[in-house]
Amino acid sequence: MSWSWKWDETLYAGSAPHYVAGRVPYPPALAGAVRDELGLDGGGRLLDVGCGPGSLTTVLAPLFAGAVGVDADPGMIEVARARAPEIEWRCLRAEELPADLGRFRVLTFAQSFHWMDQHAVARAGRGMLEPGGAWVHIGAGTHQGVPPTGPLPFPRPPWEEIGALVRAYLGPERRAGRGTLPDEGRSGEEDVMRAEGWAGPRRRFVPMGVVERTADEVVSSVYSLSGSTPHLLGARLEEFDADLRKVLRAAAPAGRFAEQLGDVEIVVWRP
């Protein structure tokens, strides 16, 4: 099937502060799992592609002698640079790689590869790895949880009602920048990687467990999503915000929520 959506620079415009406030941080155990899985020894360099505000970059950077984060959204890079000035941050699209960045021990993609020209990026990445290097996808639902397997200390965020509210304001099709995401998909990630000469994958999982969240954090989580960034709501942002908070108060008058998050998936590919 074809993939008709085209990237544009408004995809995550204005969402960077909400991304930091509303997305659940990766668990500390993730760094140890990546280190052990890849046999890292503190040397080499990390390239985090589609790094956003540095959520993964800052977790993994201590495992390497140097780290670079790249993202196409200038707001994301601005926030990342303010959070971790010791890391090199570059505002560029993944399709511009290798961009004279040099060679790396590890390339990481945290919930970002699906927005890219996957074949072009997978092809470019092969020439950016040093011998013995690895390409790593990190998959995790850091914006919302999964059905819990046990009791929670507070109510779950009412994600179905929140989704209905977003559709009421922005329409039934999921928004993405100036366009909408099509219903049809494209070649699976594994098919792309194998077609471009990568071997794998090898998978490892790290649990995230149960987290507690405030109403403000849930609100920011909504605004961190490409389908409900603040700029999409335009002049109706204040109205939407009031309605969103009304939904949250109805679900948890005290403004405290809890949810169980799915495991973080580490997916490793080798040239």
C-alpha cells in the first residue's frame, strides 16, 4: 500500500514543553538493559535520531564517550539543549543523514522511525556505524498506559473520553501537521530493515510498571501528541483546554491518576 502523508515542519510545533511535562520518563533500568544487550564499554558515540526533547538521549548518553541528538523540530532541539547542554544537538531531518556527523557505535530511534522515509534512512544508517555497531529501535507508550493487570491507587485517565473530545474538535481523521494520517499503512518496519541489508531483530523488554500522574501531566500528554498539538486547536485552544479539564475532573475530582504502562521494547539490528 502507498503512504500518502507527507512530513511537514508543523508536525510537533509547540509540543516540546508538553512532551517533557506529559510523557512518562523511560525507566532507569533501560540504560542497563541497552548496555548489557550491546556489550557497551563506555566508548564510541551515540546518535539518537528523531530525539525530540532528548528523552532517550539523556538516558543513554552516559553509556558513551559522546552523544548527538538530531530532530527536525527546532522547538524540540531548543528544549533538549536547555536540558542537557553537554550533548551535541542538531536540528535536521533524518533524511539529511549522514550530514557529516561522523561514525557511531549505536544509532537509536525512539518512536520516531515511522515518521521518516524509512528506506532512505535505513540505507544511510548503514554507512554511519563503526565496525560492530548496532541500530536500535526503542518502542514504548510513554503517553498513556495499557489495561492494568491489578488494582491501581487512583483512577485511570479517561482516554476514550479524551479521544472523543479531540475528534469533536479536530475531526474524525487523526491530524498530523497540516494533513491527516491515511488509513492505509506502508511496508512493515522489519521488511524495510531487511530490504536495506540489516540482520535481526533481537528483542529485549524492560518493564515500566505503574505510574501516578497529575491532571496537568495528563493534559500535557494530550498536547504532546502529533494529533492534538496546541497549534492544531488554534483559537479554540482555551475552550478545548477547559473541556479537557472538565473530563478529567469528572473522572478523578482530586486530580490524581494512575496507570500501568506497557514494557519498553528494545529492538536491535546489525548490518
